[in-house]
Amino acid sequence: MPDRSLHAPLLAPSAPPPQWQRDRLRLALAGREFLLRRDQDMEALWESLGAEGFGEDERMPYWAEIWPASLLLAAWLWKRRDEVAGRRCLDIGCGMGLSALAGAACGGRVAAVDFEEAAIVHAARNARENGLRLDLAVMDWRRPCFAPGSFDLAWGSDILYETRFYDALVPLFRRMLAPGGRIWLSQPWRQVSEPVWAALAGDGFRVARLHEESVAFSTYRSTVTIYEIGLT
């Protein structure tokens, strides 16, 4: 028989897609309403990007948008809130902080990191706006700022959109997780990401596909899958 739990929707399929209203976004998600703010949209930030933004470490302002993968990840954290509550949690590539805030709303002790300082500034403001506590840090995945084994859970949404990120993330996963720790990755379908799951298994991780759903935000829609990664 088919596994209905894999496709049973976590988000209301008939609800209209969320929309920014003058750089404010209200989301009924993870058991509560969140209010997110941003100073500029992604297109405006992109136009202001200087030549240094296109170097080896491209500084594209993807953090200034909410993506379908982050909506599904926030809903997933609420579904698994009993596993999040009281745990030491790491949000990898937190952007404006939606999934980190969802984890905190579930009772997790959440540290959230991003490569972009502007993202961390916005995440801090959004945490204050929503009355939730996050520990926030600007962090390069290649140079972790936490002690090994610091986290019981880690998660990230749409963080494998370029193959070059794999080489940075695998050592980070090994370093950050406490024994028995797990990682939840919310990933939209992209051909470039398809080899990742077999590569992780080949590198000694357990990989399980837990949930899949079509998710809409604003004018775009993606099929998003939740994977669980653990050390063997």
C-alpha cells in the first residue's frame, strides 16, 4: 500500500499563497501567527549588488525572500514539535529567520546562522517582533563557530541549490551533531541536487525521505521534500 503519510499535506492546500504587503508578511504557521519584516525585497537588493557580490563567495540576496522550502520546514517542525522541544537546535542558513522562529515556537533552544550579516540583522528583529529567543551568529559553513557535538538537531531549507555547497556542509554535519543527532533538510526538486542523497549515503550518512508536498508562495510553486540525515 502507498505511504499516505509521505504526501498528507502539512500546509492548507486550498489557502491562498502568502504574499508580502509593503515588506511585511503575516504567516499562520506552526501553531501561531508570525510577522516578518524586511527593509528591501530581493530584486532591489540584487540591483544594488556591487561587483564584489559576484566573487568566489557569491553574496546573492536570496535571504530576503521566503521560499516554499522554508514554509514546509516550519510546518514540519511543528508536526515534530515533541522532538524539537528542549533540544539544542541549529538552523543552517536561516535567512530572515522563519524556520528558526518556528523551532523556537516549538520549544527548541535554537541557534541560527547565516553567511550574510544583513540576514542575521533581520532575523534578530523578527525574533523580537515575535517575542521569541534565538541565538544568532554570522557564520561561514567552512569555519564553524560552535564546539563539536553542540546540537541534537539541525535543519536547513533549500541549502543545496549549488553543488559546491556539498563539500562545506558534509564536514559541518559531522562536526555539529551530538551522538544520535539528526538533520532535517527541506529541499525543492532540482536536477542539480538529485545526486546529493546517494553521495551522503556513500559518505556514511543515513538518508530517509520523510515527506513531500507541493508548496506555493506568492507567484511561484515548488514540490518540496523533507529528508532526514543521520550519522551511521
